[in-house]
Amino acid sequence: MFVLSNSKLGFGLMRLPKDESGNIDLQTVSKMVDKFIDSGFTYFDTAYIYEGSEEITRKALVNRYDRNLFTLANKLPGWLLNKQEDVERIFNESLERCGVDYFDYYLIHSVEESNYDIYQKYNCFEFVTEMKKQGKVKHMGFSFHGSSNLLKRVLKDHPEVEFVQLQINYLDWEDGLIESRTNYEIAREHNKPIIVMEPVKGGTLASFPKEVEKMFKDYNPDKSIASWALRYVASLDGIMTILSGMSNEEQIDDNINTFKNLVLLNNEEKEIIEKVKYELNAYPIINCTSCRYCIDGCPKSILIPDLFKAYNGELTYGKSPIYKDYYDEHVKDGHGKASDCIECGTCQDVCPQHLSIIEYLKDVSKVFDK
């Protein structure tokens, strides 16, 4: 029997704070973990491909708390599978890195058109089912970045999955590419509990130009901009857990406050969000969520999400030396400029947002590589 997590807020362990040396800051992460658990939340989410995340999970969480005080989710990356043996190897490596004997939730990672056949070829769903039988996985599901037609196919092929993780936020709700609303409705039709990822769209929905923020602040000056996005998805039916990739103590304090005193959106607030969406769609920003999947395979070591961040800042808030300085900081020490892109397409193959990264880098180059 599938038991829902009792933790509406989930701690996404992908965008963790780093120290001056560029390493994940164990001390800060440990403080954040303490605040999270002390506030009654239990759901932690990591993945094999989140650099350093599994190890920091072991050090900041597993080694410091009894196993029955938290639930841990992990994921199997299909794009790293080259032979059948890789499936079990990666799973066992994740167990070892995290320092646990089992995962409460184990997901087939980022299912989409480009990798579903790989998951089928290497019998990944069957493998996780076997791990359930052995007690090494409590509940199985998959995270999803594909089309609604593919989601229907996966749920038909694998009715054994117990939950689905979807990208849902108010900016993507009607997006024809992300298909948040359609995919949400499909999951509901199949009676699958939903874990929400990217509720704040990688931080995009946490900070706006002053004239846009004013629409929220005029209604409730005490609530953060990010809290509106979190409450939006929390107001949907069938939501099991909402993942937030928290990067500092300020973010975890704000998120805890939002969920400890959770108030669902009323009709007036929903209307305000619709007005905000209209205003945001007028800004031609790149909808990158900074998942950083694109970086590892880049032959020019271009820090793509960071360059996009500089570009978005200049587009949204106006020309300022701060954005050029930020750009310059991320195109040194062996990291390529936007103009160094050789158009190999490796980044676009792994982008969950299906962005035209090659073309966007040309736009960024026009602004900063003069």
C-alpha cells in the first residue's frame, strides 16, 4: 500500500550553498537540515547526477539523524546507462554514497522522448520493482520532462508506478512545451499522487522587477514573492510533496514559514497571479531553471546557466555593470564565453526545459562579448 509523505514541503538537494572554495558548505547545509527537521518536515530529494549531493546528504542528514526521522528520494539517470549492469551499479553506488540501506522513494529520472527507450531497453522499471521486493526501495515513481502523449504511454506501460514527479508552476501551467496543466490532469486521471518540482522555476518566480513585485506586495506586503508560487501549487489537489531547491538559510526560513502556516490561495490572489503572468510574459528572458545538466558535457566548459542569469538580469532590470561583472566572473579559469560555443548540441540534448541553448548563447554573446 502506498503511503503519502507527511511532508508537504520537500528539501531539494540540488542547488546547495557553496563555500569560498566552490565546495558544498557542509556546515550551512547541516544547519538547514536541522531547521527543516525541527520544523516537522521529513522529505529529502537527491540524485546520482547532483554533484556532491549524495555525499553531503550522508554527512549532513544520514550520519546525524535516526533513519526513521526522515524520508529520502533518489533517482536513476538513463543517460548514463550504456549496458544492463550499469543499472544495478548506479543504484548501489547511490546507496553507498548516501550511507543508507534503502530509499523511501526511488525515481526513474527525467523521463522524456530522448531516453524512454533506454529505460525500457535496460528494464529499469522492472529493476526498481525488484528492489521493492528486496526492501531496498519503499516506493517507486518517475520524474517527467516529456510531452503529454509520452506521459500517457508511460503510465499505460507501467501502471505499477506509485507516484509521478512533474514540473508545475504558474508560469508553466499553460505553456505548450512544458504542458504543466495537461500533465497534471493526466496524472490525476490515473490517480497518481504528484510530487512537484520547479515550483519557483529555479528561482525565476522569486524575484521580479519592482512594478511586478508591487502587484503582490500591495495585496500582502508581508509575504515573499516566492511564497506565492509555492502556495499556487499547494492549492492544487493531489499534491503529495512540493520540492524546493533551497540554497541558503534565508530561503529555508521563508519556505518553512510558508508551509508551517500554509494558507491556500483565494480567488482574488489567483486573479493577481494571472495579472503577474501577463506582465512576466512581456519580458523576453531565457526560461532556464539552473539545473546545470548542460555543463558536464560541454566541450568548452561554458557555465551556461550562469551566463543566462547575467543575460536575464540585464534584460529584466536594465543595463548595469553588475551583470557584466557577473558574466566576466563566469568566463574565466577555463570556462568558455558564450561566443566559444561550437554548436555541438550536447547541452540541448539534456536540457529538461528543451531550450534552444545554441541560439540563446548567440544572444548572450551579442550583449557581453563585445
